[in-house]
Amino acid sequence: MPTSIAHVFGGMAAAEATTLRGRWSDTRVLLFFALVANLPDADFLPGLLVGDPVLYHREGSHSLLAALIVALACAGIAAARGADARRWFSIAFLVYLSHLALDMLATGGPASSTGVPLLWPLIRDRWFVELPLPTPLAELLDLDLNKTGPGGFFPALVSWHGAEVFLGHALLFAPLPLIARLIRVARERLGDAAGWRPRPRPRRVRPLEPDPDPVD
Ligand SMILES: [Zn+2]
């Protein structure tokens, strides 16, 4: 399972496809990525209250419907603050989707094949993509937080192996935003060279007023 650090880098890569590109140095923007990119895993919280952190994990919060609701909420907040609601809708939607996409990656480790219920609540099947990783690498990247796993939730999270997994994910996923940026820049340059750039939308011009005092 991708850890929170992996989701931050995934969210930054997704944001490269939006109009927020190139603003990673803005602390507020980074906090926004970190929050929205990890929001689906807030489903650990209700389970924590009843003593089983994974009880509700990877259910409705890991669906396209949840992505839509969060994006609409962000758009509503943006509109209330006088910002561009459509822009913030697309940013939040893509960043949230990045979490679902990373959680779909199954590395073959003990907790990796759980997938995500993308079409919840209509279809509860879990979707995942199996990565053909060698076993040592799969184990290095996989953290089993399931209560039935060895050690249970918190011991697994703060274990030596937990630290290895976080470090492994930081190294593995850190290049994602850079790769996304390189792809975007290459596409823009190719588009410029081939003249593919969309023409700017013509501005609406008010019809000319009739001359009040025509000169014959
Ligand atoms: Zn998740």
C-alpha cells in the first residue's frame, strides 16, 4: 500500500496537469496537495474509534463518487472566496484521483492486492493493477497494517520495516512530479513547434453604437 509520502508526490504529479503547475514552492499549495492527496485515508479514523483502524479502510472514501464530492466541496469553498470554482474543482478532483490510482498498484506483498472500489456504491468490486516486482522489492514497498497481520496496526506503522517502507516510497515516488513536469513541458514545446496550441478564445466585442451625430 502506498504511504502518505507516496500520495503527496502523486498529488503533486497530478497537479502538474492543472493550472496550478509550477507552484510547488508555495507552502499553502503544498499543504493543499498533502491534505487532498491523503484525504481518502481519513477512513482510518472511524475505525480507530472502535479499536480496529482498518475496519472501514478502502471503502467509500476510495471511490470516484468521493472524489467528486470532495472536488465539489473545494469548488464551493473557492467560489465563496471569490476564486475560480472550475479551476479548483479540476485540481481537487485530479489530486484526489491520484490517491486512488496509487492505491490501485498491487506489488504482490501481503497487503497490496486489496485494490479500491472505484465504482462504490454501485459496484463494490475492488480494482487493482498487479506490478510484476521481484519479491524482495515487493516486500520492501509493502506495509501490512491489517490488524490480523504480524504486530497489528500501530506496531507495524512505527516498526523498523515501517521506516524502510516510508523511505522506499519517498525514493520511488519523489521523481513523479518531475516526470509529470517534463512531460508537460515537452508537450507544450512540441505543441508550439507544430502550432497545435489552441487559439485564444475571441473576446466578446460590444456592437458599435450608432453614431449619434452622423456627418453627411
Ligand atoms: Zn488509500
